[in-house]
Amino acid sequence: MSAQLNALHSDSYIDVSQYRDQHFKGNRYEQEKLLKQSSTLYVGNLSFYTTEEQVYELFAKSGDVKRIIIGLDKVKKTACGFCFVEYYTRVDAENAMRFLNGTRLDDRIIRTDWDAGFKEGRQYGRGKSGGQVRDEYRQDYDPARGGYGKLTQLQRAPEGRHKF
Amino acid sequence: MSVHFDLQSTSSLESNLEGLAGVLEADLPNYKNKILRILCSVARQLPEKLTIYTTLVGLLNARNYNFGGEFVEAMIRQLKETLKSNMFSEAVYLVRFLGDLVNCHVIAAPSMVAMFENFVCVIQEDDIPQVRSDWYVYAVLSSLPWVGKELYEKKDVEMDRLLSQIDGYLKRRQKTHVPMLQVWTAEKPHPQEEYLDCLWAQIQKLKKDRWQERHILRPYIAFDSVLCEALQHNLPPFTPPPHSESAVYPMPRVIFRMFDYTDAPEGPVMPGSHSVERFVIEENLHCIMKSHWKERKTCAAQLLSYPGKSKIPLNYHIVEVIFGELFQLPLPPHIDVMYTALLIELCKLQPGSLPQVLAQATEMMYMRLDTMNTTCIDRFVTWFSHHLSNFQFRWSWDDWVDCLAVDHDKPKPKFVKEVLEKCMRLSYHQRIVDIVPANFSPLIPADPIFTFKYGEENAQLPGYPMSITVSNAIKNRASNEEILAVLKDVPNPNQEDDDDEGDGFNPLKIEVFLQTLLNLAAKSFSHSFSALAKFHEVLKSLSDSDEGKLHVLRVVYEVWRNHPQMISVLVDKMIRTQIVDCAAVANWIFSQDMTHDFTRFYVWEILHSTIRKMNKHVQKIQRELEEAKEKLEKQQHRKKDSGDEEDMEKNSDEEDGQLEEQIDRLQEKVESAQSEQKNLFLVVFQRFIMMLTEHLAHCETAGTDFNTAWYKNCIERLQQIFLMHHGTIQQYMGTLEDLLFTAELDHHILAVYRQFCGLQA
């Protein structure tokens, strides 16, 4: 019965995940505090072709969007499949976590997570090749994210040509 | 004390309850207060499990009479608190729980009847809002499916009298609000009934059926031999708390009906609209959503595991209740996007059946667009396009080929157009071209590209050379001052030659600068926002007058008229950076230039977003003022408590002085913001009245029917302003009635105002 009551107040979709930004300037406690107050979301698994306009349209469904920062390949300066969405209020960001996380944008299931706040430089991928780290190691073929993962591409075309 | 019983599976429900009652009884000596608290919370917050917990309380009462008495007292205390705190839905659940406790032999039936009699007495109170007496009547009627039989068996004379008084009340009460709250204006195929009328019909039918009710799960029946040995308690006499100005009673509702037994051809039959089963099922489904809306997977699972689901076409009930909430007027109980996410989860859990019911519902709603309220059509468009975007936009568009045969301003083609526009916003233009059959191309939205006035092919235009100059200046990183200097040379088509300075409103200056700037920044939202930020000073200077603001908006529309989403975000940015103000946006929307787009959804999204920004701004400053006042009060308390050293007093006097000054400033800010807010509503309402009056007068003299598609759209947009911002508008009722909604107004327009007044009357 207690368990049922607790279940009533459960709001697990807005819980902070296990992910912590390794480049965060500050300690774990500070990062968690920011995550718990944040109105900024990280959005991942985007197609490289997903536009700012599409992100706006979707995320505006949970409240007024203050700013969108599209994640860029550090070398090519082109979209590399993630972005930040900043709301004016935390309540709006919470609703995005509850109702947009795990649904589709541009035909792909997107993933949202709390972010401690955008800082200049964080819009760049941290993978060795310039994109996101996840695109370095993945082995599947994803046409919307540059085809094969970077390592797999190098393995498949040892001369170093890129494949799509 | 931890409780880990699963009270879901009915097969072992009785043994679970028996076991739980045993455990709790043993814990009573040490944990009585905690148990009381938990049980009270359960009564208030888990209404869908009502009868399970009343049975539990019944078993506890049978074992421990004193505990039963204390629980009843705690419930009454809770009921008083919820009523005083405007928590009216929770209060209903408490009343229902108390009613069901009669079935569990915890409360004596006559004392429950007495409470209901006191509730019904509220009908006689003078000078109260109707919504107050409505609530007390509702609380009685909505408990009867659970406890009507028992109360009637014990006190039939009193119950008859009660019901007769309610009958009289229902016949005399005002129902001006009903047209404003109906999703469909048509009575066929299903009448959209006022909620008390519907409930009354259901109770009447229940009474005719001699209170036989077979849907509700009643675990206490299995324990009858134990429970009937228990001693019952009498409810203390309960006087409803008197009406106060701060009371906010629930608004009336219209019951949403879209399905009947003919729509679910196979399987169990759907209970009729006036059956009490229908009421109970819908109540329970609403309660499940209220409990679990934040967790869509849990919510979907709970809905689909509704007890007794094998006897009803559950998917149809779920879909109907969900759309009922989504389309509820004035506003849905929860944020719109929740319903989209929930329906997707339901489709995932029941892939073989739910999508078909959903498609059937969509088809039905499409067929009935002609009589659907415009606000509800908006929500239908938003839901449907977002839903489709999760399913690769797959839809049998060919089924809707009939919409191509009528004028595109008619509801069906208009709906398809708006859906395709929203689908495009979530994807891209070519995708939309690809997903619809070729004959639908007239309904496809325009390619969202920039329209530049000063392209090479227009070199003969007066502003062309200046546009080139400005463009080069911007590319060479000119500062705001440099741009302003460059713009000084732009001739003013409005001005006389000897009228000098060139600082007044100059439409050509605005046009040349803004067209050129937005052209350079057309690549994305971010580019355009950067441009607005970089040249904020120039823009503020150009938009200094009301005419300037209006012209800025006009130019934005001109260049981006194929990209309504861009217009929306630019208008939003310009309001937030104070390049234009809310009243300018309202005037622009109602201006001649916007006549062509006046019935398009995006225009109203902009207006409502503008009004919301204004409201949030006022609330923000009001909060700041409250916080400052609280701070001052705290400081003054501290002074009173400590109060010795002269030095300390002097310092705190200074602090007080600063705070008082801040409070004065904030007070001024609040008054100024409220004045701006009132003015915004006045502008909006005034323009509506002008437009509608003109149309009505024109039709009268020409002898044509005034009820055109445009008129329906316009009058429902006026309703929408009232509905979406009813809380804020309430404070300006006096001004609105004195200045605008006077008796001289055409009665069609005045009717909308009267319906609105009926909402909290």
C-alpha cells in the first residue's frame, strides 16, 4: 500500500541519469546540483540532417524554447548528431523529459538527458575524428550518421577513403 | 513498517486484504498515526482503488472499533481541509470513500444521508456562485453509484426527497456556458451533454434499475459475514464551509462522447451513455490518468489492466477518455503533449488492436470537422501531425480525397492543410510532397523560402541601392552607429521635403534595413537571432513609434510569409528584446495585411504565445513584489524581537528604507505591467468586435447568411481568447463590460461574453 502510494509520486522520467560530463569544471556534487536545477537538455541520436527548425518544433511542445545549440563536428563544423535545448523554466524541460525523450524526431528515437548548462566549446564532438565519441566505435551502418563508425570505416577502407 | 502487498490480482485479493488487515491490526499500537495518515492519503489520491481500501478499513474497523472511529474523524478533518484549499476533486474522492465505507459497515447509513442532506442544503444559500452549489450536488450524485443502493434501502424517503431537490435545482440552474464548452456543436450522433445533466440521467436510470450496479469491483461482499458483525460509526454533523471570495470552484464541463455500442462491433458491448457503468468506467480511467500522467509507460499499463476489462471494449473507452481530456474546454487537465506520448505507448502495448481504434477515431473526427470547435481542431491538428511523425507519416490520405472537392477554406481541406504544414515543420518540404498522393498537391504547404524584395531583378526599386550599401556594411562588420549613419540618407516617402531631421517613422528605412538584414541571416533560426541581437540598437531606433513597430512586423511577414514557423520565432524574439511590444503584435494580426492569413493556425499560435508572454511578465513582477514585501515583513519582525541598540536600529531603518523604495518601484512596475496587459486584452477584444460587427452588418444589408466558414472561425477564435486566458481575464471583467461588451453589441457577439461569464457564475 505504501508502495502503491510511493508509485503515485514517482516521476522517474525526470531523474538524473548516470552520465556525468568528464570535462565539467567542478566536482561531482556541484555537477549534480546543477543537473537537478537545470533547464537545459542534451539531445542525442539525432540524424546529421536534423535541422534547428525541426528541433524547435518538437521541443516547443513542452514549453517556450530559449535557445538551441546544434552540436558540431570539431573539424568539419557540420552537424554531428546531438544538440542542446535550453528552456526558460525547468518545468518545461521536465515535461520534455517526460514526453519527448524516447519518441521520434526526423524518424529517429531521440534521447534527452539533463545538462549542467551550455558553455562555449561544448557544442563540439569529443571523438578523435571530430564527431561524437559514440560514432568512433559503433560498428553498425547508419546512413543518417555518416554511415559506419569511424574505426569501422578505417578498417573497411584501409587506404583511408571515407565510405557512405 | 513496510508494506509489500500486490493488490492487483483479484484472485488472491481477498487473501491479500485479510493478510494486510491482520498485519496492520498488529501494528496499530505502535504505528497508529502513520497508518491513519497513509490510509487518508490513499483515500484522497488513489480513487481508482477506492473499494479495495474501503474494504481494508472495514476489516480493520471490525477488529478495532476505536481505530475505525479515529479514521472517520481523520477523514472528516481532511475533507474540511481540502474544501478550504480549493482541492475539489480530492474532496469528491473523500466523499465517495466515506460513502463506500457505509457498504463496509464502518459508517451508519442514516448519518451519510444526513451529510448528503447538508450538502444539498447549499442549493438554498443566497448570493453564491452556481459553481458552488454545483459541486455539492456533484459530490452527492457521483457517490451514488457506489452507495445509492445501501442508502436507499435504509432511508428511501429521505433519499427521494434529496433527489427531488436536486431535480428541481438542475431544472432551474443556468446553462449559458454549455455552447462554449462543447467540442461539437451538433447533437448527432452523440449529444454533448452538460456534465450534471448527464450524471443525473445516469442516476435516474440507476434508480429505475433499483440501484443494481454490476460494474464496480466490491471486495467487501466476500467479507460480508465479518463486516456485518462490526459496529458502525455515525458521521459527525458536517456543515459545508461557507463560501468565501478566495474559493475557486471547479468549472462546469461538457461530457465528451464519440463512441457508442455500434462503433465497437465485435466483442463486449459498450455501456450506453446514460448507464451508470459508463460513468464509473470513465471516472476510473480519468483517475488513472490523474495518478500516473507523469509516467507514460506506467499510465498505459494501468489503463490497459483496468479490472473488469474483459466485459467492456476497453480500447474504445480509453481512446474516448483520452480525446475527451485532450479536447476539454477551456483547457485539458494535463499538458497536450502528454496525450500524444500516452497514445504512442498504448499503441506499443497493444499493437494488434489499439492503432485500429485510433485510426477509427481519427476518421470519425475528420468526418465531423464541420461542427468541431476551432480550438479543438487546433489540438486535433497538433496531435495528429505529431503522432504521424512517430510513424513515418503513414496514413491513408486517399480516404480523404473528398476534401479536395470543396473550397479550401472549408473545415476538411483546411484541416488537411494545417496537418501537412505541421508535418512539414517536423520534417521538410520534399518529405510532405512524397507522402501525399499527387492530387493533394494544392494542399501542400509552400516551400519555406525567403522572399527578398531587393534582388537583382528588382534593381529599379527606390530602396535597391541602399540595400546594397547596407548589405556591404553588414558584411564588413559595421557597428550599429555606422549603420544608423548610412540609413540617415534613406528618403522618407511619407515626409514633406522641408520637414527635416529624418528621425520620424520612415517605412522605407525599416524596409531596406530589415529586408537586407534578414536576407543575410536567412540560413537558420540561429543566424536570424544573431542578426537581431547584433543590430538591436538599430532596430530599436527604427521601431521607436507604434507605426514603426507595426511596419517591422509587416516586413518580417513579407519576407517570411512562406515560413510561418520563422515568423513565429522572430516575433517571439522581438517581443522579448523589446523591438516590438505585445499590443503591436495584436494590432498587426488584426490589420488589413493579415486578412488573407487570418484563419490560419499559425497566426493564432503567435497571438496566444504573445498573450502568454504578457501574462508571465506580469506574474514575474508580482512575484518579485511579493518576495520584497515578505522580506520587509521578516526584517520588521526581527527588529521587533531584538530591538535594543540604537546603532542597530539606525542600520535596519536604512535597510527598511531601501526595501520600501524597492517595493514602491516594484509596485509601480506591477501597475504599469498590468496596465499594459489590460490594454492588450482591450485591443484584442476591440478588434474582434469591429471585425465581427462589420461582417454581421454587411450580411444583414446584403441579405446573405452570416454563418460562413470565416465567421465560424472568427467567433470561435474570440471564444478561444476567453477560454485560454480565463484566469487573467477575470480581473478585467468590469472594464470589459463597461467599455466593450455592452448591451448595444450585436447579440451574437454578446452571447460569447455571456457564455464566458457563465463559467464561474
